[in-house]
Amino acid sequence: MHRLLLIFALISGLPAWAQDTEAVAPVLQLEGTPEISADLRERLNQYLNTRSAGLVALGDQGDQVWVSTRFGDTAQIHRVDAPGGARVQQTFSREPVSGAWVLRDLDALLIRSDVGGTERFQVSRLDLQTGRQTLLTDPAYRHSGPLLSWKGDQLAWTSNAHNGTDSLIYLGSPQAMDSDTPLFEATGYWSARAWTRDGSRLVVGRYISATHSELYVHELATGQRTALHPPKVQASVSGGVPSADGSHFYVLSDHQGDFKQLYRVTLQGKRRPRPVYEPLSPDIPWNVEGLALSPDGGTLAFTVNEQGWSTLWLLDTATGERTKLGDAPQGLIRGLRFARDAPVLGFTLSSPTAPSDPWTWTAGAGFTRWVTSEVGGLDTSRFVAPTLIELESFDGTRVPAWYYRPPGDGPFPVVIGIHGGPESQARPRFHSTRQYLLLESGIASVVPNVRGSRGYGRENLLADNGMKREDSVRDIGAVLDWIAEQPELDAGRVAVSGGSYGGYMVLASLIHYSDRLVAGVDVVGISNFLTFLEHTKAYRRDLRRVEYGDERDPQMRAHLAAISPTARAHEIDAALFVAHGANDPRVPVGEALQIVEAVRANGQDVWLMVAHNEGHGFRKKENSDVFRLLQVMFLEEKLAVAETATEATP
């Protein structure tokens, strides 16, 4: 008989615009889960209390940073006035604040947040003198951005207010985001990417799929829109950073090869301007990613994804000379941005043995870490970094994977971790739960980049689309084969874990390799492609059809039905833990409930966790803690980890 636990909470601390649509509701629903012991809470406590910080804004002179970090239950915005200085909290919301933009002249912040993980983001203006918060957007719709102009007097953002489905671009001022007329009529998913510095033109993009996107330059005075993407070629095109004088643009595109390269693009011709591409990184055999241009326009900073690690480069825009900053700390770099009035480059850096934190780089002074996030008092020298391995799948496809080996001799049980997306990429990030499993439970981890992952070229990214979906599942067979060949690993004690699309991969792996897996953890996962496509939010549906296949086509519909885990749930005989957010707009909670019901119908005992104030994942610490405690308890139990293996090493 399943135990049902309902923890009730009153709606308090919510923004006023949300309170009329919310009511007293159950927060956490647990079924089939045992009691969490005080001993486990004590053992895991330090790992639960690590934190991270991400750069969200940089002061005009590079002498201040605004970061997102969590001291209470949710991530909030803090200001830091000097490297290593105090984190001065600026926002105090019950919900996580997902973005912030500094309005210098108004002594205010624009902040973006949603309620309960719905991803129906709203933008408010926070007066830093009075603490008063003013909602600027319509809560009935979803809003992305905003993007401030160079002078700070114009604002561009994306909203689905036009018809609830298409995401279009709107213009306004920082004082009022009250426009109800889009910049231009269109269909699909559009966003504002960059302003020219004089504010006369806006670079806009249309996202169609992971391998197909477009860029345009929109003239505000005339409404003329000119393509920046290569003509007559379907490619992934991003960036679009204008030069200081607006005469050309820096663009990333894979139209001339398997990887995204950096180009300088000029528009030639008066009546019908056409983009002319000049390659700037033809000899770099990896994806170029982030871009940022210095205030004087003389230096372009960019990152390269080299086998999952980030490398940081500088380009002299006058000479084209490139410099790789070899003294950059090893890790993952995101969110490149220069200060507005100083040659200070800011970014967020994380590594497998340290949480993410904000850093800056300045010529002559080098790298500066602004925040050192706490790790619960743990000895970071014990943290395990992964080894990059490469496996061969059934058809010869090479599958890169990160191998985390616990200290000691083994034989170790193993968790195979599968990323979501499906176009995401497993990269060497910090995960405190993974470090706990390695150091305290003695559980190894293998994290593969199955076909369809980004970072390994366009051909690989397309290799799991449509009818080829289960080829990525067969890549897990190659991982299992590799595990069986390692003397320090126990092939009889292997579990699989993943979120979103990775959750589908967990369920599919439990079906295809039921004799080789003993347990699976499915977090916000897809269990039936037809019901997923039917119930995911309308603004996402066409984007997902490109990847998974169009269910309106009879042949594709039959294929999607056949490969959906719910169709073969009777073949799952391994232990299963399913966790989901009730407000998930991407993968609706019904995907969790139907697979739990189907597997339970076989007589299997399934653990279930549903957080009624969360969406696509767990962003509130109280929910995240419960999930991580249950996850550790589930894996230790199902992988038969001896009690002595869970004792912390002094």
C-alpha cells in the first residue's frame, strides 16, 4: 500500500500579480517512498548546502557585479562591490529570480521571474531606493528578454501575447513594457539578439530547430528586414553582434562545415543587400560559442567548446589576430559580457570540482574571481574530476563519455547519467550529489554524450532525429559493454538516471536492457511522445516536432507510438523512481503519472515524487533537498551499497 504524503503551504511572499491565480495547494506529494532517515540527512547535509553564483550583470566600469545565488530557499539577485566582497541581496522573492538588468539612470533593476515553475515569465522594475516593485508585463502571457539598447533608452523583448502561440518581438522603454503591437508580423519563435550602438537597428533571430535558425537586421525607421544568414542554405546561425560603428556583424554559423565557426558579415548592395561572410576561425575544429565585443570595438572575446571544456579567445578586430588565453581556469565559461565603459570582460565559470562563480578578465591584470561559493565546509581537494573516454556503438559511431571513478579499488556500482535536450551536451560541471555518491557511497558515474548531442558537429546532432530515435538508446548498450570490461566496475549493479529527454532515455533503457540494469531515476521525463506533443505548451510544439517527428503524419505517429515507453511498460522490471513538477510546461506531469500507473500495473513498486509548486525541475531548495535525499536513498538501496560504504572518510 502506497504512502501518500501531502505537505501543505500557504501562498506567501508571491508577487501580487500571481496571488489571484493561486490558492492553498499541496506542495509535495510522495508515494511509495520510505521515510528519510535522520542519519541520511546528517550524512548528506553538507552536500545539500553547497551553493553557486552566476553573473547576471556587470557594472559600467567593471567595478561591480550582480549575481544570482541562493542564501534562502530560492536564487535571488545580489550586488558585489569588490572581489571577495559581501553579497548584498537586492531581491527578496519566494520565487527564483531568473534574470536581472541594471537601469543606471533610474537606479533600478529589471527583474524576470515566474511562479511555480510555469515558465510564464514576467518582468518587473525594482526601485533600488524604495524597494518597490512594479510589474511591467501582462501575466496572462510569457515574456523573454528583455534586451536593453546601448544607450539604455530602448527595450526589446519577446512575448506570445499576439496569439498565445507565436513568440514575437515588441519594443518599448525601460519605464513601460506596454506595447501590444509586435515589431513585425510573423510566425514561429523570434527573439531580439543585439542593438546597433546608435539604436537604429536591431538584430533579430528566428529559431526553428537545433540545426536551423536565421538572423536578420531590422531597420527601425523603415521596417526593412535584411537576412544575415547565408542564402539558400539551411544552417544554425547565431550571434549577430554588431561592430562598434555598425558596419558589420559577428556571426556564428555551421553552413560551411560540421561545426559552428566565427564570421565577420557585411551587407553589400543597396537595393537588395546580401550578406558576405568572411571566416575568422577556419582552423578551429570545434564549435565557437559565446561572443562579446569590447566597448571600443577593438576586441572580440569568444569561447570554444573543445571536447566539452571551454577555452577563451580574444580577436583583434582590426588585424584579425587571435589569442587563446591559456592561463584561463579550466572549466565551463558562459555569459560573456564586457563592461559598458571599460575593457573588463565578465563571465561565469564552473568546473567539475568547484561550483559556478562570477569572474572577470582585464588586460594586464588577468583573471579575478569575484565570489567563492560555499561548499558546505567540504574538503574540495577530495572532489573527483572526470576522465574523458570514447566508446564505439553498434554501428561504429563514437560516443564520448565522462567517467567519474570513486577512490579505492572497487568493484564499484555504477550510475549512467543521461542529459536532456535531447540536443544538450553532458559537460564537466559541478554536481554535489554526484560527489556524494562518489566519495561517500562509492558509486561510479558514466555520463555519455549519445548521438544527437550538441558539441560534436551538425551530422552527430541530426543522428537521432525522427525514425532514428532509438539509435541513441542503443548507444547506452555501448556504455554497458564498456562497464562490463572494466575490472573495477560491477556490471551487475548498474542504474540509469536522466531528466527531461534523459528521462525518456532512462525508461527506454530499462526496456531495452532490462537484464543489465537494476534501477532507473526518471526526472521530468517523456513517457509517451504522442501525449507529450499533444500537451506540451503550444509555443513549443512545432519546435519539438522538428526533433522527434510530426505526429500528424500517420507513419510517424505509428513509429512514435511504438517507441514510447508506455507501450512497453510491461517490460520494465527494474526499480523505478519518478520525479516531476506539477506545473511543467515542457513535459507535462501526465507523462510521469501515466508511466507510474503502467509500471505499477505490472506489480512493480514505484517511487513517485510530485512537487506542486515546481515546473521542469526543482528550483526551490526544500524540494530539491527532498529529491536529492530520496535519490541517494534509492540508489544506495537498489545498488546494494553496504552501510559501511556510506560513512564519510575523515
